[in-house]
Amino acid sequence: MFVVPLGACSLFQSDRGANSALFEGADQDAIEKYSDVLAVKPNNLNARVGRGIAYQRAGQSQKAMRDFDRALSIDPHSVAARLHRGELYLEKQMLDQARADADDLLANVTAEHDRLLALSLSARVYEAQGLKDRALTDAEQALSIAARDPELRQEPHYRELVYAAARLSYEQTDFTTALSRLREYFTLTQAARGTLSERDHYLMALLSYLNGAYDDARQNLQYVSADDRRELATALDDQSFFLGAGEVATGKAAEETP
């Protein structure tokens, strides 16, 4: 989940420590502190959006939705409220509503950071709608924005966007771009001391194989379960490589994909 800086919400009055609690991940403490602010100033936009984000992260989606709706009634142009409400709609598979929030953001935001987040949301909504071409177009536009700003490339949502672009490129059978994006995702995750999942290694092994990078494929297969290796062996019709000695069957790579 992305978190938009609350300074962008204006009405940045004294928050009684709520913002610090939110950014430290102390969601219940943030909820209580924002509620204290709202008891006195119910139209405080910062507190309304901040409490909504804390509710959202705490899994209290109905309360979060009410706060985001109220925030947008106070300021229909609140980027933070619309982004997080769109995220909630997407989580709930309310795709028409999520699409409407994404489209509103794309029509109105101009700051590059906000536009990157809007395109990221839009790409994920399109993917959920089954519109993979449009999803990939928006993901690539977002990545082109980040390419101009090193600071944007350090944020967690950028890493998620790179992974989405890798997956979508693979689904569009652009295996070269998919491998390039996935390698970038691995580099970013390792730099952030994050954890790569077995599925990440599965996809890296597959894409490396399809691109003829067999040593990389072998290295990643070490982290793939026996069942998944059998799945790859069957899908790519190369038992020797995936289950045997690791020797590629000539002519088999890129003939078929899982």
C-alpha cells in the first residue's frame, strides 16, 4: 500500500503526534490521536485522511472508506484521499469505482510523484479488469516518470510497479523486457534488504530460460519447489534441464510457456 505524504492534504494544523504515529506504523495510536483532533475539528482534512489510512492498514476498511468519503466531501481534489479510496475499491474488487477514482486522478494530478501513484493505481485496476495492454501502458508511463527522478526510484511502490511491469510484459510474451524488469526488481529488493519469494525465483528461472540465460535459470531453480520444477519441465518440455542434469534440450526454449 502506498502512503501519500499528508502535507499534500493541506489543513496541516497541530495533529497531537498523530502523523508521527502513522509514519511509524503505530496505527491504533494514530487512530486515537487523529480521533482526538477530529472531535474538535471534524473537517480537518489531514486528520480525516490520516485516520482513514490507519484504519485501512489496520484492516478496518468500512471505517477507512467513510473517512476517505468524508475527506473528498471536504476537498474533492485531495490526492491522498482519492488514491487510498481507489486502493480500497480495488481490494474489494469494486472495479468500476476504482476505475473512476483512477481516471479522476489521471485527469487532474500534475505533480510527478502524484502522477506516478495515479498511473500505478490505474495499471492495477486495468489488470484486474483484464485489460492487460492498457495496464502495461500505464505501468510503463509510470516507470518513465520515475526514470527522471532518482528519489522516486527509492520508494517501495516503485519496486512493486517494476514487478507488475515484468509480469505484464511476460503475459504479453515480451520475454526480453520482462526479464530486464524482473532483474531490476531483484536488484531493488536486495538493496532494500527485502525477501524474494519462491514465486519470484520461479518467474526468474522461467524468463532466464526463455531468454537463453541458462546459468541464471539454474541458479534460481535452487529456490523453486520440486512440484514447480516439474510444472516447468512439463510446460517447456525439457525434463533434462528442470529435473535432470541441467542441460538444455536444443530448440525447446521459447517454444511453449506455462
